[in-house]
Amino acid sequence: MQISNSTTISMDQSSSEFKSKGGLKRIVSAFRYSIDGFMHALRHEHAFRQELMVAVPATVIALLLPVSAFQKLALIAVLGLVLLVELINASIEAVVDRVSLERHPLSKAAKDLGSAAVALAITMAGATWAVVLYNRFF
């Protein structure tokens, strides 16, 4: 990789020192980081906790509903999608706040776009539940 007229570096030298190398240690570390992320979300992300309080009982309800296995999967998957998008939104917000707490149009845009993604995921979840329940009971 050419950086300037006089400097050439390899891709290995330009990657982060925090980037894992591979193997079983990487898998164990990745699992540990994931647990840390969930714990952080549970402790510090109010929206994640609210959505989880809806997702857990809704998952139980989905499993008990007299619908097909595919419909159960769809109902549970859209709940997982909401949680997944919320985690990504929280990470965007954390990075924006880490860079600067000053108000800036790009910071607002990043946070608003993350929020819009969560709203879209919730809308998709609501629509999926509405269609499955309507088809089953009406």
C-alpha cells in the first residue's frame, strides 16, 4: 500500500493492534466481548431494556401460538431484529459521543439515522405480528 511518495507499508502494519489474530482464542474472546456488550446494553441502554421487556414475553407467546413453525420463526426473528438494530444504534451513539459531545449536524444525522433504523425495525416487527395474528384469528 502506497501512503506517500516515500512511504510504503503492508496491510498487516496498517491494521489495528487490537485486531485479533484467529484461532480458538479469538472465538473465546469474541464470545466474551459479546457478553460484555449485552451486559453494557442491559446496564446502560434504557431503550434496549424496554425492547427486551417486550421481546421476552412476546417470544414465549409466539412459541405458544397455534401457528406454523415458520410463522413462529418470523415472529421471533423480527423481535431479534429490533434488539439487533437497537444494539447497532447504541454503538453509533457511543462512537459519536466518544468523538465529541459538541452539537454538530453530522452527529445529529448519525444519531437520527440510527433512531430511524430502530423505528423501521419496530414497524416491521409490528407489521409481521399483525399479519400473522390477523391470518390466524380473522
